[in-house]
Amino acid sequence: MTPQDEQRLIDEIASLLAQARGLELVELKVGRHKNDVLIQVLADKPQGGINLEDCSLLNRAIVEVIDKKGFFGEDNYSLEVASPGLDRPLLTYKDFLRNLNSEIRLWLKEQVAGKKEYVGVVISASPDVLTLLTREQKEIIVPLGQIIKGILVI
């Protein structure tokens, strides 16, 4: 099995198992070191707020399926399931959607309404645009394609 096939299969398994538990797969990384495979899964609830028990249950479910299908042998892989974390960059529509009503800082490729950086509360997010209420109480609509990255203001 090629590394791309492994990635695709694990992505399908993790996505289905996460959805069955009301979670979203945020990011999946599959890496190799010699004969060992390291699988890192970041998952969250659609509106944020995943907890340790959610991560543990998803971890066990993924391990059960991988072991049952015999992809790697029982000792040749390790799996980590975690939350995206507060300091993870916000890049996608779903990242912003999970952070509705949260204060964020955005960096933009080009100026929108005269600025390339904003701090404000996420009012809404769609696949195309993000609406932000700035600290100055201005509503700014930012095309998602213009966002370099965003971070939560803590």
C-alpha cells in the first residue's frame, strides 16, 4: 500500500468515525519513521468544545478499525487524537465556523476596507466570506481567499 493510499484510507476511517460521534476531522497527518507509522488526528465539535473523553473514544474506535483491517500490524503504528488547540491557526471556513462569537486576529493578503489586519468577533462564516465585528464596532466582510491566517485572541 502506498503512503497516499494509507493517508486516504485513514482519512476515510477517521472522518466516518468522527462524524458518527458528532465530531469533525480538522486535520490528519500520517508520517513514517523507519517501519513505524505515526498517525495524528485533530478533531473538534462543529461549534468547538471537544473534550478529553471525546478524543479518547475516537482514538479507541480508530485503533479498533485499523487493527481489525490489519493495515500496519498491531505494533507498527501509533495514533494520537487531540483537539486543534487554542493556538492553531484558523485557515478554513470550518475553522472560523467553529469560532463563531469568538474574538480573532486576521492577517490579509490585500487590504479590505483600508486595512490588512483586523481584530474582531466572528459574526458569521460561509465558504466564501467571513463577517467580523471589529473592536471599533464596524462590520467587515472578508473574502476567505484574502485571509493569510487567523488566530484566537486569548
